[in-house]
Amino acid sequence: MDHSNILFDSCNISALLKTSPKPKHAVDDSGLFSSSFSKNIFASSSSFLVIACNQNPTEDFSIKSPYSLVNPFIGTGGHGHTFPGATLPFGMVQLSPDTRLDGWDGCGGYHYSDSIIYGFSHTHLSGTGVSDYGDILLMPTTGELLLNNGADGNPGYSSKFSHENETAKAGFYQVFLENYNVDVELTTSQRAGFHKYTFPKNELAQIVLDLEHRDRLLDYKIELVDSNTLQGIRYSDNWAREQKVHFYMTFSEPLKSIIFNEKQSVSGISFGKLQKPLLVKVGISAVSTEGAKANLLDERPHWDFEKTRTQTTTLWEKELSKIIVEGKSETQKEIFYTALYHSLLNPNLYIDIDGNYNGTDLEKHHTDDKHYTIFSLWDTFRATHPLFTLIQQERTNEFIRTFLRQYKEG
């Protein structure tokens, strides 16, 4: 019997199989699913159709795709602690704007009530009650090249922005930086971030790379490889002890000059006046700069931003469409699919394309399997991981094997 598509009708709390007749006694006298039917669902189901009770079945309404119903801004206000930036399901990179440098409501790096952006970093937490990440921050600027973020009241590279000129979709983020008249677009692959900066054609195009951003630095390096490439490391300490991030960064245009602060932890890069958008690709790795380079070259060997965005959209559409909701209220579906989207942000991939990963003993290890981090098991065991046993069965096995390696190595 094929249980690949299951329909739930909330009007009579019954379960129907789209591809087979309705099983007898699927619901017992208490209103609960029978154990045998439940086992079949948990064992083999991979896609669900959930239908809300519609009291007026003849009423017509437009049907939107699951992808179009996701609103990444949900949860970025109040105490939600989410981020609106670009990422993939369970991806290693979370490329998102940073509007908060500290504080409990800055755990995700962004808060909807803010009006200042400090830049765009490549790692972010979602929904946690503790702050961390915010690694490898980039900020496009024009005018005077400042290496201070401005949070201390002195002139800095931060910029005002407005929600009227800001867009967030699953796997894509856009914002207009008012101080510099620069339009920023972000998308990503699993292990690499992709930036697109459109500068005014009569202004010098600049980027600030700030490794001081957010948590305490333990070790760092910014190295100029050639006129189109930087690489380096950022080791830091906060919730995660001795967190290691290595990066490999390439530019679509050659840099004209580069300056550093006294500590060599912040750099300002100038590209001159540009007549077309500047593209920046950043691969990251917990293991090595070589791993970061390999991740970038494997996943993003080209400079086609729109192709990457389209691929990201396709991957999100596939994952979100594993549960199809039909109902009258677009608002309810937006809430549902955004919640599903947030559920698919973690755990995060934590292994390079070559199979190397940083173990719980902080040493390099190798596996042909997938390896993950950020589980937050004290919360996710209640509902998230039971959900994954239905719609992420292969990954659930990968998660468990990750636990076994963490136990062995830690």
C-alpha cells in the first residue's frame, strides 16, 4: 500500500489515502488513529495534504504555492529571535542582515523594530534564547571608507534602511542602504553565500570586511590571495566555545586597494567606480580555508546570481511542498508555511564537500555521511523531530548518525 500522499480533513478528523481506499477503523472510538494505521503513516509517509474545514465549498479562491506563502519577517519582531536572510533547508550558510550587536532580542542578529543595518554576515541562529554566530560580516559603502561600525557614536559604516525598501523570501533577501544608495541582494547555496551589490555609477564602490563583529575573537586572519580573492579565519568564543570559521571570498571585479585597522581585523576594500553590479561569493568551512575554497568552487563555480536564486527557490519549493495545505484563509496558510520554513532551518550542515568536519573534540574528522550541528534538543524533541520522522526520514537517520559520531568523538 502506498502512503506517499496522505490527506487530513479537519472537518471530521478522518484520514484518507489519496492513492488507496480509506482504511477501515483508521480512527478508533476515542478519536485517535489506530496503532496499525499510525505505524504505517510514520513508517512510510513523505508528503501530506492538509485540508482545513471549508464551510462554503463553492467559494472560489486563488491558490498560492507553499514557497510564495513563506514570510521570513515573521518572528523577527517581539521575542521571536529569527532572521530574514537567505539560507537553504538545513544549510551551513545563513546570509542575513545584522541590525543588533548584542542583547537577548539580538540572538538572530536582526530585529524588525530596528532602522540601522551594520552589514551582512554568513551565520545566524534562529529561534534560540542565546546569542552567537554573525560570522564574516560584509558591508557595501560609498564615500569615506570607515572601518568603525558606528555603534559607539562615532562615524561608522552602518546605514539606515526602511522596510518599504526591503524584501525577504525563502532563500533570498534584498534591502536598499539609504546612506549609500546601494541595493543589496543576497542568496546562497549550502556552503556559500552569494552577494549582489548595485552601487551608484558615479561613486567609488567599497566593501568593509569586519571580523570583530559580534562575539569575542580568539584568532583571525585576512589574507589577500590575488586582486579578486581574499581568504582567512575567524575563531571566536561565545555560546559555542572555540568556534572556527574559515572563509574563501571572491569578487567579480578586481580590487583597486585595501586598507586595514590597527589590529588587522577589519579591512576596507575599494573597487573604483563600477558600471555594473559587484558580485561577491563567500565559501565557509569549520575545518580549513582549503575546505572553504573547495566548497565555493564546487557549489558556485559560476557568477550567475539569478541562476543561484532560481536553484534556491526550487529547493525550498520541494521541501515546503511535502505538506500541502488547502483552505480559505491565506493568513493561516502563511503562518503554517512560515512555521514549516523555520522548522527546516536547523540542524545545520556541518561538513565540507570533501567529507571533512570539525568534531566535538575540535579535531578534523572524515566521513562519507552527512554531519550536522545546532540541534537544540531540549526544545526540538517535542515536535520538530517527530515532524522530521514524517517529512525528513533520510535526514533523521543522518541526524542520529551525527549524534553517534558526536558521542564517540566528544
